[in-house]
Amino acid sequence: MESSKSSRTGQIDHEHNGLDASELGQAYGSVDKHQGALSMGAGKPIPPPLPDSKEYIVEFDGPDDPVHPLNWSFTVKLYISSIACLGTLTASFTSAIFAPGTAGASKAFGVSSEVGTLGTTLYVLGFASGPLIWAPASELVGRRWPLTIGMLGGAVFTIASAVAKDIQTLIICRFFAGMFGASQLSVVPAVLSDIYNNIHRGIAIALYSLTVFVGPFSAPFIGGFISTSFLGWRWTLYIPAFMGFASGSLFIFSLRETYAPVLLMSKAAAMRRQTLNWGIHTKQDELEVDFGELLRKYFTRPLQMLVTEPTILLISLYMSFIYGIVYALLEAYPYVFETVYDMSPGIAGLAFIGLIIGQVLACGFILSQHSVYAKMLAANNNVPVPEWRLLPATIGAPVFTVGIFWFGWTGFTASIHWMAPIAAGIFIGFGVLCIFLPCFNYLVDSYLPLAASTVAANIILRSSVAAGFPLFSKQMFANLGVQWAGTLLGCLGAVMIPIPFAFRAYGPWLRGKSKLAP
């Protein structure tokens, strides 16, 4: 059985501070000075309170209620997962496809390549700021509209970037495109948590994580061929904008709401219309949305969780380094294969296929461990232990470090065949996903009732760190040399190898100190 009923239904307990009679009169009524009584207006007194408000709260009809998202058919779940992950792929693809067009944009606007790189950096920085809006909004109004508005908003600002007449407009619009695109990264994991139980959630988030990284690694060679063709660099922005409008249209017409409390609100509204009993409501209806309270409790919650939850902070720092390497490679790979091996931008971008192969292999490896996890879960009465998720990370951490060293010490000279550094990408890609995905699942399992805010806290930190990597990675490889820049990154990776081992050993103790982890 689940540890609590709320984790089964997906409902989140919220504080509710009721108003006393005088406050109620000041807020909604008026005081009749002649009669000294509260008035509803038009001379009507305040009606008596409900006998027992708990009796009027709408809930699900037990754990097997077909209305609950966990009990929907597999076909419905698969469709929702597919279009949600397509949105994530679109947002992550958009983040990196402009990188090959940086040189063309910089030349067109007469600025340095470092300034042009801000088109990528500010998009990723938008990823860091967007979750402050989208994750809390998804816990207030549901998942569907934050995803839809975010996708369409990102497409609009991407079009604005494509038609920009100066570099300022381009990079500012890229920032807002990233901020809207962050809705996909921060809300989609919550959607998957809504519709999948402990057994199947790991598989769903594995496919989600694959879209997070396949997008940036497939964008360079696609963008490289586009930017060097007759289409030019602006089409590296038009194409992802069209993808965004297509995904947004799918969301509008076919994405179902998955957040259980919002589904209950719809059920309560239908019952009120049928029975004319206006006292019927849900716990979510009891929330009084005050802007100050909203800002304090929801929009600052991810930041508070980063500061007050050591588990989230430490795991997010580790993931930030891995995520930063992903965006560092967007500059390092073109430098190595264009400068050292004298390849054209489009051909040099094909080197990223090695990274994609490694990630697909890692996803297959993680999914192959699913049966082992399911047996452990069944033996523990279906109560998940988050530390079980970290086994692939203990393998991925050393493999990732080997891949970084391999890339640095084979890609520095053309006398070593270009297949050698590309083969290193298989190890890097395998390690990236084997680290990222288990750590991500670990955070979701540890803070399941607050999955959206937990994911938001993680995205804020890792995107803030990753945003800086494109600004210095090319210069680092050029000035230190490919072999020594690779050695530096490899040493940092080696220092972090003990992290997943430490959390497997001491994670339960650390979570026991938490006030938010169930």
C-alpha cells in the first residue's frame, strides 16, 4: 500500500486559514449600522454555515475509481505521454538548434561570436526562470493549460527571434522563448507522475529524459546543414517555431487534464449543477488565492526547497554539472571536428550521433533493470524506496568520466582518426543518461506529492549552471588545448563519482531529516 492516501490520489494538502465573522463581513459583506448585523447586500443576512463542511467535499470513489488518472486505460496514458514528451523534445531541440547559426547571426548583425552565443545561453537561462511560473501554476490550475500556453508562447517568441532586426531583439526573444519552453521540462514529469504508479513511472520518465537530451544532441547537425544551406541561419529558428505551433495545437485539441485535484473540481462543478447544492466543493476549491500568499507559498516554493532540502540541493548540483557538459559540448564538438578535423558545420554536427547512440543504449539498459525494480517493490508491499533508483548512476558515473578523458585525449590531433573521439561520445552519452535519469527519478520518488515544485527546483539550478557553459567552453578548449580541457572536465567528473554511492548509503537518513519528503 502507499504510504498515505494523498500519494495515491495525487492530492496535496494545502493550508486553509478561514475567516472569522468580522473578517468575512469586511471582505464580502457590509455592516448594517441600524441593525448591527452582517448583510449579504440587498438587506439579506449572512446565511448559516454548512453543518459539516467535510461532508460536502468531493473525493474519488476509492483507489479503483476509473476517473482517477492512475486508472485510465493504457492507450490513453500512452497518447498523453507521447504528445507531452513530444513537447519536451521540441523545447530541448529549440534550445540547441540555433548554436550552428550563431556565426551567421553574428556576421549579419556585426557582433562578436561571444555575443551571438548569448542566443543559446539566454534560452537556457529562460529554462531556469520559467519553472518559477509553470510548476506552481500546474499545482493550482492543473497541467493542461500551463503546458499549452508555454508551448504556444515559446513558438511565438521563437518566430520573433527569427525575424529580429538586431541582436538585442534576437537574444531577448530567445530568453522569453526559453522561459515559456520551460513549461515542458517542469510540468511533463508531473504529468507522468499523475498517470503512472510507482512500477511504471520509471519507464515513462526514462523516455522523457531521453527527449531532454536527444533534442540538444540532434539539433547541431540539423542546424548545421540548415545554416550552411540557401535557407540561412534564420531557418534554424523558423523550423522549431513551426514544431512548437504543431505541438501546441495537439495540446489544445487532445491533451487531457491529469491533475487529480483539478479533475475533482470538474466533478464537483457537475454535481453542483445537477443537485443545485452549492455547498459541494473540493479541497482545491477551499484555496483562497491571494497574490501575496500565492507568491510566498507557490512561486517561492522551488527556491525554498533548494535552500532547505539538502537532498534536492546536492543531487541538483550533480545533475547541473552533467547538464552543463551537454551544453558545453555544443561548442566543444564543433571546435574539435571543424578545427582539428577540418569538417564543415553540418558534417561536424554528425559527430553528435555518437552521443545519441550512447543515450539510447543507456535508456535500454535502465529499462532492462525494470523487472528487478518491480520485484523489489513487490517484496516491499509496493512501498517505493527512492535509493533503489540510483543503481544505474553508480555505473554511469565512472563510464561518463572515462568518456570525457577519452574524448580529450583522442580529439586533439588529426593524426588520430576522427572515429576515436566520436566513439568516446557513446560513453559520454551513456553516462549522461545513466546519471541524469536515476537522479531525476530519485528526486520525484522522494518528494512525490510536490513533484512539480521539486522538478522546478532542479531545473532552476541545473539550467542556471548550464547557461554559462556555452560562453566559455569553446575558449577553454582553444586556450587549454583539447586534451587538457578534457582532462579538467574528466577530473571534475571523477571527483563526483562517489555521489550516487553516498546517496545509496545515506539517502534514507538524509530524507528522514526532511520536513517535505513523505
